[in-house]
Amino acid sequence: MARRKRLLKLILGILIGIFTSHLFTSTKLATFDMCYSRERKHITPVQLIREEDARASNKNLLFVGVMTAAKYLDSRAKAVYDTWGREVPGKVMFYSSEFSYSEHVPLVPLDGVDDGYPPQKKSFMMLKHMHDHYVDQYEWFLRADDDVYIRPDRLEDLLRSVDSKKPWFIGQTGRGNSEEFGLLSLETDENFCMGGPGVIFSRETLKRIAPHVEDCLEHLYTTHEDVELGRCVRRFAGISCTWSYEMQVILYHNQSGENAFTGDLKQKEVHRAITMHPVKQPQYMYRLHRYVKGLKIQNDQQESILLHRDIALSMQELGYRVSRLDFAELVKGLPLFPIHRGADGYLGDTNVLDKS
């Protein structure tokens, strides 16, 4: 009897797993379709921010600040928000120059900031705004460019594995290229997080540096935004960018420039990465998103097959044949698959099983 109860508990757990996987995939595809088909005529910036607030309600893991420019608001920025931006386990906001305006993305025009390059002031003032308005609402903060693709589910897994109460400065470590060696005012043990693939701050790190952004802007040694950000973090937070080879893989920067991610996406770098940079043209951002969604569907289908096999093996222990699982009962009056074949939500398709 005890053995039978254990089997019933196992089967119930497997059924819950299948249902969750099915629901997750369906919801993601519905959101994906909505992103591409939804008309956004005459949407004001205030309405967009309210929409994003509603989407992000009860999600307090991550705040993403996407640094963009007025000329990219209707192209790159829109592509980001139409794809991975709506799946962030928290909130995403776009930061551009003063007087910028968009009907496509939730936007913060930064006072006194222009779209000049390098965007040092824009970067520091974005971090200050993130701190002043959101520091107590989120555990992690990500500084992103408008040409980076992010897989929010994998990023969430990474962040939940790290203690957010400690000061962290996470990114792909840089020390400058060979031509810049010795010209960045870095000591032999100093580094910075490269801006392109994304830079992650814990709440504690942001709290330490935000009060000093003006000071950091007054003491710039180079024209590189990410180098100076790293210098500011090291000076006021007392930490450096994470020294880890793994970050070169999961926060992936493609060296092909404009041609990055325009060719065959069936590459190990794409499959392993959490962030991918740079995606310079919006059409390739949408294309990459479709490809990643396809990978997710394949993984869910494989997981469904494995769960169905576990159900079949467990039910065989209870004396049922695979071909009769549609009619199996866990106990008298409680069917294994309560939704009948052909109806929405049916989970008992034994055709996915290898019966050999």
C-alpha cells in the first residue's frame, strides 16, 4: 500500500510538471504573437510606463535599464521591447537624451543629457535614476545597450543562484585591446566590465556608487564609458568586475561587428549564451528571438516526452498497459488524465512515447 501511494504521488508530480510546461509554452507563444501583431497607435509615453508597471507587478528580481538614443527609439529600442524586453523577470525602462519621445517603448528622457558619443554622462545618469527611483524595489540592476539580445529565463536562473545582498559587479571582464594597453589608467590587477554584453549590479553595489556619479563624471581618464564605470565601481564600491572565463561564454560578444548574428544561428555560442551582442539591425533581433523561442519549444517538447515516459513506467508498476493509459485511474473515480482526448489541455497523448 505504501509503495502504491508513493507511485501515485510520483505520477501526480509528473502530471503537474507536464501541465506547467504546456501552460508555459502556450503563454510564451501567445505573448510572442501579441508582440508582433499588436498595434500601438497613439500610445503616450505615460501609458507605456503604466503598461510596463502592470506587466512587472509582483516581479522584483531585476530592473533593466536599456541605454539608447533618439534615432534608435523606433528601430532598435522597439525591437528590444517587442522581443526579450517584455519577458524580463522585473521591469525594463529605456533611457535616452533629453526631449526624446517614443510611442513604442517606456522611456525616460534624461535631463541635461544628449546623444553624443561616448555616452558617459548618459550611462552614469541612467544608473542614478535607477537608484533614486527603484533601488529598494529590485534585487539586481542591469545596464544594457539597445543592440544586445538577452534570454531572460537563463538570466533569472543565474541571478537566483547568487546572493544579491552582497556587492556584485558582473559582466565580461575587459582590460582593453592591445592598442589600448597601458593607456586606460588601469593597474595590473584592475579591470572593467565590457558594456556591450551587459553589466549587472547588485542592489548593494548600486547603493554604493549612485551618490558619487557626479564625482565620477568629474574625474574621467578615458573616453570609454565602460572603463570609467568600472573605475567608479572600484573606487566607491570597492570591487572589480568578476574574473571568470565563463562570463566570456554566457555574456557573449561576437567579434563580427555589423555581421554578427546575421548568418546561421545554429552555433554553440548562440545555444550557450545568456546575452548576445551586437545585434545591429532590428530584423535580426526579431529573427534571433524566433530562433531562441524555437529552441525553447524543442526543449519543452523533449521534457514532455520524458515526463510521459515516467508516467508510463509508473503506471506499468500499477498494472496498466501503455495503450490503456487514456482510461487509467489513479484511484477509483480519479482519472489519470481528467481532460478527454481532443479537448484543450489534454495531456495524455501516448503517441509521443517510444513503445518499443
